[in-house]
Amino acid sequence: MDTPDYRLDVTELRVVRAIADGGSITAAASALGYSQPAVSQQIKRLEQRLGVPVVERVGRRMRLTEAGRVIARHAAAVATVIEAASGELAELAGLRSGTVRMVGFPSASPTVLPRLMDRLAHAEPGLTLTYVEAEPPEAIADVRADRADIALTFGYPGDRSDPHGENARGLDAEVIGYDDLLAVLPAGHPAAHGVGAMEIAPLALEAWIAGCPRCRGHLLEVCGRAGFDPEIRFETDNFVAVEQLVAQGIGVATLPGLAVASFPLLPGVVTRPLPASERRAIHAVSAGGAGRVPAVASVLGHLRAVVTELTGGDSHEN
């Protein structure tokens, strides 16, 4: 038996990663623009050289063996390094083009995304941006798995399951702004007539409407620090529905500033900011070294500018 050769080339890494993502030789060939026989031959040669199987058939799908999973795990990091090198060469030639894949949290879609697209259309006409909505943990996982180049995410102070901790290890995570947390009150509520930031303690006896799971978790944290457990009667991640319920006097709520800004405030609803210590931090997360790719660096720069415009320009914690 020949001595195994464990050296890998870039094409093999891309093929194994595409099979991991697509679940079949056919899907991998389509994603890479190769013929199905070419992908099959690539895998066959790789397995012969390694001396171990890389893929195995389970029913109608292909899945990676343990050896295949090892290769796929390293493929994303290698792809980022290669793109960074290519990007630096493009920068030397004055080129700034290509496609950047971004994922972002839902309230960024009607607020941050339109401004970002407008800036890119005027400043970087050769650059294409794709966008998919995802909550922070999933968005960070997309960057780690090389399904996205940039994740626009958020984290709340004191969040014990903050996705920017262990989950983001090895990635570049940068705080690019802070989003106020707002109390959402019926217009006739006594606290609706105050000025400036308010404490949450006076709302201890109210019925509450909770938002998305992460926002609900932070609501429990905020209320706990104020010495009470909120009576949560309704839960919805639809911030327009939250405002509708508040307008009807059914309860009170908290919403991030970007969520409130994404839709005209409904009649009968008043918002007041909670203390600055309760703001959520807005993060831009990318693969380590991806910021050296000109197209990614350009989008990150414009993203910082847009978030600064929308959050009042404060990118430092009080």
C-alpha cells in the first residue's frame, strides 16, 4: 500500500466544503460551477491519496466522514486567507469589486440595510452586497462556516449567553455602535409624560409584552436588577405587534431604538429611553483577516458610518 499523502490543495478544500454545505456531489458541482464527474473524480483521487474515505452515502445524501469533517473545518479559514491575499493584490491594482455576503438581525433590515445599500451604490458601484436575516448566534455561525463574510449582530449588557464570547473566538468582532433601549408605553400612562431617561422600577406592577428570545432574556435581567419579576402576558418578535398591543393599553414593553425607528410610531404610543447602561452594543463580526479583503473592508467602513448615523454617533460605552 502506498504511503498516505496528507497534503491538500485549495481545489480539494473547496470541493469538500461544498459537499458539506450542499449534501451531495450534484449540489457541490452546481455551487462550484464544475461538472458532476469532475467533482467525483476529485474526491476519488483525494481518498486514494489519503488512504481513507472522505465522503459516505447515507440514503440519497452524501455526508462527510470524520476525515472529511476535519478537512471542511479548516477550509473556511484557508479560503479567508486566500481571499485576503487576493484582496491585497487587488488593492495594489486599485480594484474594489466583488461580492460581499452579509447577515444581520431583523431590525437592521429596514434601517441599516437601505442606507448601506445606498452608500455602496454611490461609492462602490463595482461591489455587490447580498443579505440574509439571522439572529446573532446564527449569524456568527454563518461567518465561522464561511456562509457569510460579515455578520451584523447585537449583544445586551450582562447577557450570560452573549454570542460574542466563546462562539466568536478566532473571529474579528468589533463594536460599531450602541442602540438605546426604549420603554414603550401607552400615551396615557403616568410615566409617558416624563422627560429624558427613565428607570424601569416604576413599571413593576404593569403587565408586560416581551419581544424576541434574546430581548425577553434582557428584559428579565433589567427587571431583576430593579428588584422585580415582570408579569409577561404576551410574547412576540413582531415589533409592530408589540406597539399595537401597547397602544390598546394591554401592557408595556421595551424595544431597541432601531426596532422603533424601522416603523412610524403608532398613535397612542410613547417611548422613553432607559438608562444608557441598558443599551445594546452593535457588532460587526468577520472572519479573522477578512478585513484585509478590499471589498469586505469597504463594506465594513460604510457599515460603521451608517450605524454611527443611526445611533447618534456614540460608539463608546458610558
